[in-house]
Amino acid sequence: MQKFVLDWDVMKTWPPVLWAVFFSLITFLLTLFIIIFHYYLIFDLQLIYLSWGLGLFIYFLFMGRKAKDTHIHHYVLAMIVLSFIGYQ
């Protein structure tokens, strides 16, 4: 797993097992997104969470342009994700 780097120059040399891990992760994340959004529609929360997601995207878009190197700690990213899934 040391070669599991998301850079195209490195990804071109991945063995098939790393491609399987990569596509499994993508499939899992897309499935999770679809399930969560389905529940947002059931409980009529889609506007709130779409606004929150759009706000985060715009914030990181504009702040990322000013920064030479953007670094987000994994726990900060986890807190953002937790705000979307409503974990108590």
C-alpha cells in the first residue's frame, strides 16, 4: 500500500490490486453519498445540506487560490464529513 498515491504518474504504475482498492473506495463513497442524499430527500433536508456543501466548496476554492500549499488535517476533514452524515 506504499504506492497508493493519487498522482497520475504514480497511478500509471499501479498493480491491479491497487486499482481494485481504488475503484472499491470510489464505489463505496458514491453508494454512501446516494444513500445519505436519499435520506436527505425523505426528511426534507436537501436544501440545508446542499447550501452547507456549496458554502464549504466555495470557501476552499477561494482560500485554496490564495494559499501556496493547502493542508487540511484528517480530523478536520472528518468533522466536515460528520456534519453531513448527522452522527450524534
